[in-house]
Amino acid sequence: MLLCLALVIGVACGGGGDEEGVKEVKFGMGLPLSGLFGAVLGVPAKQGLELANEKVGEFTVAGQSYRWKLIFEDSRWTGEGGAASTTKLIHEHGVKIMHQLGADPGFTAQTICEEAGVLLLTSAGIDALGPDKHYTFQVMPNSWWNAPPFFRWLSTAHPEVETVAMVNTDDINGRGIADANIAAAEHYGFEVVASEFKPADMVEFYPLATKLVNLNPDLTHVDPAVLEPMVEMGYENLAYYVLWATSYGEARGWDNVQSLLIYYPVAVGEGLPEGVNEFAAEYEARYGLELAQTSYWEAMMLYVMTEAVKKAGTVDDVDKIIATLETETFDTPAGVFQCGGEKIDGSGHVLSWPAWIGEIRGQDYHVIEEIPADEAEALAEEVFGK
């Protein structure tokens, strides 16, 4: 009876979180789970994380078996939502490791996490990093890393291109993408003739499309929703963008997205690592959906962090985990990852992704150029190095 009573008391006090000797490690996730960005980015990201967590399963750290306990909070893709979700994850859930998707939530989360000593894995961009930002890492693909390889490739693959126009969302994320692309384009000798910003909830695209068509740049950074009316109005030049999904072609018409270039890593199509293809197939079988880019990026982050705590030999000593992220390499289904970028941000806290350049042909994404992670880092240093 005493043993049973002790067990009941232990469970009531929180001691029942372990199962058969397997302990849980809390991992806080700030994602947009409502509204437009929830449907397009956050919910697919959550699904990718959940599938990756199942595949990772139990892992051993310093002789103890663990599994991740993913805790999700809605960041709403805003600064206010980032602050609220970060505060809740730290003070209500007690997380020591956190991820925030999106620049606006990431920047507001950063101050809170740095003060609390919480490891923050973000997609806020290089501007969020620095030698005084000990707890912050950039783990998602970003334009500071991907724009230089793209424009170097463009300078030889398309010598006819001289002028570039850009359209991005009017938020921290969009302005960061614009800054990186402008710097990279100018570094490789291209003239930037326009940099436009549109509200994230814009539904009437023809005025902006008309303006761009009248400018007639040789290349436009634009999402398929704006590209569709541009093509209808006669735009025949090149376009490029950060995101791709088959649903974009289905929604906007395949004729309107032919030859669209994608300069961020994509999870579906031809020429991808076998591990990525296998994960994409499992995701589609599970959810009946194509593996979105955010699903893929988030999943690889979880694999990296699993390797990091294993190599650090701890799940709760944040400083040891940070030191491991700074110095070690990590195996994932997409290949070997490591952190770098010290000559750019002063901290070396950028997860180095390979840079893939793809093209939409027919109804498929095709990889047409592969730039290894170390080469992409070198190009980023050339353009943005301090």
C-alpha cells in the first residue's frame, strides 16, 4: 500500500512523465497555428515536426533514454504573438530549448530568451545574430545564405539579365529578404530597379502587377499570386521566389509559373537526397499532402537538435548544447549539417544548409544547380562579411 501511495503521489506531482525509464525533454515550438500563415506555414510545420519526432523516437544521452516532448503555442506570425507564446513556453511549460518560426515572432522572442538563458532556434535572419546573442541560432534557410549563390549562378547562366525588381511582404521577414537580395544582386553587378512591399493579406494583385510589368525588369522576385496577373499582362522575363508547392501551380495555372526559379531548399521534386524523398513519401502517406518546405525545414531542425544533445551529453545544460552546436557536425536525412557564418554575424550561429536552385518545368520542380553548404557560406561571407 505504501508503494502504491508513493506512486500515486509521484504521478500527481509530475513524476509520472517518464515511461519505462524513458524521460521526456521539453521542446517549445512557437508557430503560427491560426489564420492564413497558420494554414500555409504553421500547420504543415507542426505536422513535419510530429512525423520527425515519431521517426527519431527514443534516443540516448549519457546512458539515459529520452524522447522529445513537443509543446506548441500559436505565435500568430506577429511580434505580439511571439512574445506571448515565448512567455508561456518559458514560464508555464518550463522549456529550456525553443523554436520560433518567422522573423517578427523571432525578434521579440529573442530578448526574452536571452534574458532567461533559453536556447532559441529561429528564422529571424542574420540580423538577429551577433557575439552578444549567445543563446540565439538561425536554423532555417535564409536569403543571406541563399541569395549570393543564386546571383552568382545567374550571372553566368543568364547573361541577358541586367535589371532586377523585387516584391516582398511588408514585415520584418520580407524586408530582411529584400535587403539580402539587393546586396547580393548589386554585388554581382545587377541593377535593382524596384523593391516593393505588399501587405501579407493582399488579395488584389493587379495594381502591383501592372507596375512591375511597366518596369519590365529582366528578373523579378515575386510570389506566384502576383506573377499570375503579370504573365497575363504579357510579362515574359524570368521570375524567382523563396517558396514552392505543387498547389501554387494548380492554383495559379501551370502556364503562369513555367521557368519560375526557386532559390531556397525544396522538399519535393527531382534530384533531391534519398533521405528527403523517403521523408516526403512518409509525410504524404500520413497526411495526404505534399511535404511543404516548412515541414521539411522544421523536421531537419529536430534531427539536428537530437544529434546535438546526444553529442553534448546533456539535455538541460544549455551552454554545453550551444558549444556542441558551434563545433560539431550533425547527420540528417538531408545530409550533414553544421553551424557557421562567424565572419558574417560574429557568432557562427547559422545552420549551414546547401543551396539548391530549382526550376519549374511542366508540372514539376527540378534541381538545376547544387551549391554545397561550405561553398554557400563562403559566398555569403564574400557578400556580407564584416
